[in-house]
Amino acid sequence: MSDPFTTQLIHHPYTPPAGFDAVAPGVHKASTVLFPNVHALRTQEWKDKSGYTYGLHGTPTTFTLEERIATLEGGRFCVLAPSGLSAVVLVDMAFLRQGDELLIPDNAYGPGKAFAEGELKAWGISHRFFDAMDPADLASKLSPATRLVWLEAPGSITLEFPDVPALTAVVQEANRQRGASQRPIITAFDNTWGAGIAFNAFELGVDVSMQALTKYPSGGADVLMGSVVTRDAHLHQAVLMTHMRLGLGVGANDAELVLRGLNSMAVRYRAQDASTRDLAAWMQRQPGVVKVLHPALTDSPGHEHWLRDARGAACLFSVVFDEAFAQDRIDGFCDALQLFRLGWSWAGPVSLCAPYNVSSIRTAPWPYKGGLVRFAVGLEAADDLRADLAQALSVLTA
Ligand SMILES: *Cc1c(COP(=O)(O)O)cnc(C)c1O
């Protein structure tokens, strides 16, 4: 006995007419991909986007997103990962082997450092931190074991803008001295802030550009994803093989959200950039504020590098308050804000803020004693955000 339509409903003869065209690319969902015959099942290549083999190896939706991100970054190849952090980890795992050493900027995104301090160390892969604002410090920390150098512009939280061409030149010179018999040092760049809009990371001399698509490309604060973009086919193959063996995949609905976000990304980037510059400059003039960190401000560390290399400045600024304000007062300032909500991440529609203890997240000396708050400006009207900052500052200084 079987239900009359059991098989028919699964194996249905109808196929819709071809030629459907719409603004949104289709959302293709698959673990299983069907093959027309055994020959195709045996021979379909999965590594070169010539066809489809299994959901983890790509669908029309993920291929479309990969191609658009590769274009955005000025690269040739893109691999998607389920979060920005997993994209960082993917790069580490693709290029590092036991006995290798990894160099990380002291002011880099924290969870990437934690992976080095946790898993990589346990697997016999060492790491050292360097001062990204000092190319000579990077040069002095390169050793025959160095295999991968991470770069990030600007630094996480403190927003110093490094001289990226000078840093990549240090690595290129070391590679020239190594010669062909030794594996070259690879430079990987966390391009979440520039997002492919403020500059082309490859033109600054990097080999691999990673991005948290969670931030600008999504723009909605509602999806997690990461990307790894390369220009060199060999580097791409290394990333792709590790990606496949780790079983990293992204959901079709998440890819759809990022594809949708990409349509408005450049406009959002410029709008948030404009509001952020406005608010950062205003904040500099407020009582109780010792320092505003934002690469477009002339006294922000690395401003001259930003001016030379970038055509945009994202949505982040950090404020160092007078040390007269104890941490509970600064926490109270953050609590008093109404439009700036408390939360991690950035580049979404809602403005965010979070207090940080800089000395606890880096090894290099930090010149300020007062508390730091990082602001991520959303898409609200700048006048309303300024009024919100003003009312919270009046609470702080009351
Ligand atoms: C958010 C962020 C990441 C990690 O992205 P997730 O998707 O949150 O894992 C990595 N680097 C930078 C600079 C980021 O801001």
C-alpha cells in the first residue's frame, strides 16, 4: 500500500519555462546536486566553477556572490565562509604548517589573535605580534620560519592607519632574499573596513584579501559571512582545498541577503562615511574628550597614509575620554545614549557603541589613561545622532 501521490509529487514532470529574468538572482538550495548520468557524476570537476557537484562545492547563488565579491575587491577568485572569523581561520589553515610562524599586527581584530593563541599554538604554529605603524618592527620580526603576515587597515578599535605599501614591501624584499627554494611569505589583509570601496588591497601589495561580509556587503546586521579573495591561481587553489576539507559552506538564504546588500553597498558606505566624519570632527570639540581616533582627522595616527592610499573612511571612530572620568561614568555615558545602541559589529543600519579597555587587548604601550568608546555610525540622520551624543555627554559631564 502506498499513498497515491507519494512518488508523483517528488518526481514531477513539470518544468517551468526557461528565460525567467528578474533583478534578484535566484536562490538555489542544495545539499544534493543531481547528475544526468554516471559519467557526469564521475567526471564533473568541482574546482573550477564549470558545473555543480554538491552543495558544499557551490550553487548558482554562491558562485554569483563569489564573482561579485571578487570584482568588488579587484581580485580574480573568491571563496565564501560562514563568518568573517571563519574566513580568517581558513586563511591561517590554508597556509600554515607545523613549525611555521605567523605575524599579526598588535592592533588586529581580536578573535583572529585568539585563534593563533589557542589552536595554532597547540598545533605547533607560533605567532608574534608586531607594531603595524613601524615597518622596521615588522622587518625585525621576520624569520626563516615566517610563513604568513596578517595586515589590517586601520587597526581594530584604535584605528591607526598603517603604511600598507611599506609593510608589503618589507615582505616582498624578504621573499626576494629567500629565493625560489624556500616557501614565500604570504601577506593576508583584513579588508573589512575598506570593504573594496576605500582602496584596492591588491594594489597595496597584499596576496590575500579577507573580508567580513557581515559588515558592509550585508549592511543589515542580520547575517554572518566572510570571504577570501585572491588574484593568484595557486593561492586560490590552496584556499579552496582547505575550504573543501573543512566543509565550510554558506546557506543559500544568507548568500541571498548579501547579494541584496551589495546593490546598495557603495551608497551606504559613502553615506555612513560622511556622517561619521561629521560626528568625529564634532566630538573633537566636546569637553571631556582627549582624543578622537578616525583616519581622516589630521592628528589621528597614520592620517598621511590614509590620505595617500584611501578614498573613503568607513563608519567607525573611537573617543578617548579624560582620565578624570572613571570607567563607571563612561559606562553611564554609553547607557545614556538612545540612538547609539550597545552591541558588537558595525556597518548596519543602527548606530552602535561599546567601551573598550585598550591595555587589555594589546601588548604595545598605549599612551592614554582615560577610557575609550568605539562608535559605529549607522544610517540614521547625522543631526539626530549628534543630538544623541550631546545629551549623553551632558550626562557624563554633569
Ligand atoms: C567583524 C570583523 C571580523 C569577523 O567577522 P564575523 O563575521 O563577525 O566573524 C573580522 N575582522 C574585522 C575587522 C571585523 O570587523
